[in-house]
Amino acid sequence: MSVAGLCEICERPDVDHTCDRCGRLVCDRHWDRERGLCVECASEVGGPGDRVDPENLPDGVDTYRF
Ligand SMILES: [Zn+2]
Ligand SMILES: [Zn+2]
């Protein structure tokens, strides 16, 4: 099951993932594996919540509100 193509964000040839939301092919750098989305969708969907690992949160950052 190889995916042929370029990362649609940086155009590197080593794509490994397909975004569940927009269907873009993205490389590892542009893949948010926690959400199963490309980084662009991940930042749009974003928000606090569900799958944020508390250890990855920088100090002093409060909850975002939309
Ligand atoms: Zn990329
Ligand atoms: Zn996407």
C-alpha cells in the first residue's frame, strides 16, 4: 500500500499519510498523528480538549476560546 505523490504542503516526495479531513497527502512533518489530520486541518480543528497531552503544553498558555 504505497502512496504515490508529493506532500501537498511542502512537496517532499516521502508522503506517508492521507488527511482524514481534506484528503491531502502529507509527509510525516505535516501529519498530526494524534488527530489523524494534516497540520493545516489540525490547526483549524484545533482547540483545547480531547487529545491534548498535558505534558506537551507550554507553561502559561491558557485555554483558547472560539
Ligand atoms: Zn510536508
Ligand atoms: Zn487536512
